[in-house]
Amino acid sequence: MAEIGKDIHRAKQLLTEGQLVAIPTETVYGLAANALNDKAVLEIFKAKSRPHFDPLIVHVASLAQAETLSSSFPEKAKALAQKFWPGPLTLLVPKKETVPDIVTSGLNTVGLRCPDHVLTLQLLQSLSFPLAAPSANPFGYVSPTTPQHVNEQLGDKVAYILDGGECRVGIESTIVGFENEQGMVLRLGGLAIENLEAFTGPLHVQLHSNSNPHAPGQLQSHYAPGKKIILGTQAQLRAYTHLHAGTIMFQHALPGVAPNQQIILSPGGDLEEAAQHLFAALRTLDKTAIDVILAELVPEHGLGRAINDRLRRAAY
Ligand code: AMP
Ligand code: MG
């Protein structure tokens, strides 16, 4: 098991030595290494059993640092960074040669994000290099939102877990790419598309690409627990209550299933609260002695779109 603590200096020391440290962000916990050190980055891929075609997001302390990693930062990307960073938004921009190919899976763009978490921002500000950090879970599994989640699965592969408590947003960042100065959403995430579009105008959304996974967030099966998941509305899920099931419901329990097998994401019907609790709920039910998880689709607006996206990929 890894050491868990709040010691930024220790995290800094380990990262500077080229080791892996799990870091808190507002979205999910990341498995971080010096993004400019090929060898250190390779350890991330090994620890996660992550295929090399799946590029990593690079975390920076500021827009100024982001600009040092890009050969030409699009004006539209800059405007988005100024508006939404620090925050759950990843921008794909042309990369500079200094960013190793292993980080970007050979692509000529790099995914950059400034995370909104006080400990990790302090850490990033104290470092002389940016941090490559995908979610701190084995490839394809549910992302971690607490230090304990990280420890359970990668505890023997990471030197230190920086404890920033439970993640506030709870689902991964929204990813925006640019083609001919035109913004395009490649992954729904913790920044609601309505908030983005209020600033940018209508954005094209392209979420699926199995042949060319620009963002493996784009693979149809991802974020998946081991157990079978059945998705539906309350009414549709009632058809399955004869199964040995646990549920993940939005506001109200599902009649016909024992209350102690049910997780209600947000009794008050708050999509942000639901997003924050979603991944922990999947993990809990994955460990419960049931045969199947019945999961209710949530309203398709705001963070609800990202929640449903994750549920569909988890169920695929
Ligand atoms: P994770 O942090 O595990 O959610 O994964 C990071 C996501 O960002 C992956 O799905 C990547 O495909 C995506 N990503 C990172 N860099 C790039 C890039 N240069 N081009 C396209 N997608 C990227
Ligand atoms: Mg991931």
C-alpha cells in the first residue's frame, strides 16, 4: 500500500526523482509523473496497463506555463483557458517538441489542463516541469475520486498519494479540440457544455471514435466496473427487480429492491451532486454481493449529459 499524506514537499521530491505520485484534482485523482521525462511517463503506462495509443493530459500551473508547451496556442483556446482555468476543461493544442511523443501517443497535439485543487496547484507551482496525469486507475476501470480508491488498485505501484480529500466534481474533464480554429467537444465532462457554449456559441460534439481514439474517453467501453450494468428510466428498471440487483438511482429508490442495496446519487435532484458521487457508487456496488447493477439515466442536461455518457460506457 502507498503512503497517503498531505506533504507537498514529499510529492515534489518524488516527482523530481522521476517517480509516480497520485494527485488530487477537482475531477478525479490523477497518476502523475514529470511530463518532460520519458522514463517517468513510461511508468504511468505500465502502472495503469494503459495502451500506448492513449495520450495523457498534461497538467499545468497556469496559462503561461501551458503556452510554453504549445507551438501555436489558438486564440480560441486561450480565451477558454482565461475563462475556465483552473477548472475541469482540457484543451488540445499543437504541441512543442519538448513534449515527449510518449505523452501524446505520437499526435501533434497535447492535451493541457490547469486543475482547480489547492494542493495540486501549489504542487504544480513549486515544480519546474508540468505533470502528465491520467486518471489513477487501471485502464478501462472506473476513475478514483478518493485516496482510498487509488490505494485499493494502484497502492503497490505509486510512491505517494497526495491526499486532497474527495473530489469535488467527480467526473473527468471536458475535452475541447480545435480544427481550423473551430472548437469541438471530444469528451463530455465536468464543465457542462451549456456553460462552455454560453461563452463560445454552439459547439460540435464528437464523442465516438473507435478507430482513431483521439480521446479514449471516446472508446465505447470505458469507465467500466466488473459487474453487468442495466441502464434505464425508473419505469424500465422495474422490469429487472427480480434479479439479484443493486441500484444507482438519481433521486428516488427503485421499488422492489432492498433499500440497503440502493445508492441514491442526489435526493434533492442536483446533477452536480450526482456527478460527484457516481464513481464511488459504481465502485461500492462492484464490491457488493449482487449479480447486476441497475442504473437510472439522469436528465440529459448540464452535468447530466456527462453522467449518462459515463453510465453508457460503463454498461457497454
Ligand atoms: P484520462 O485522464 O485517463 O481520462 O485520459 C485522458 C484523456 O485525454 C484521454 O482520453 C486522452 O485521449 C485525452 N487526450 C489527452 N491528450 C490528447 C491529445 N493530444 N489528443 C487527443 N486526446 C487527448
Ligand atoms: Mg481514465
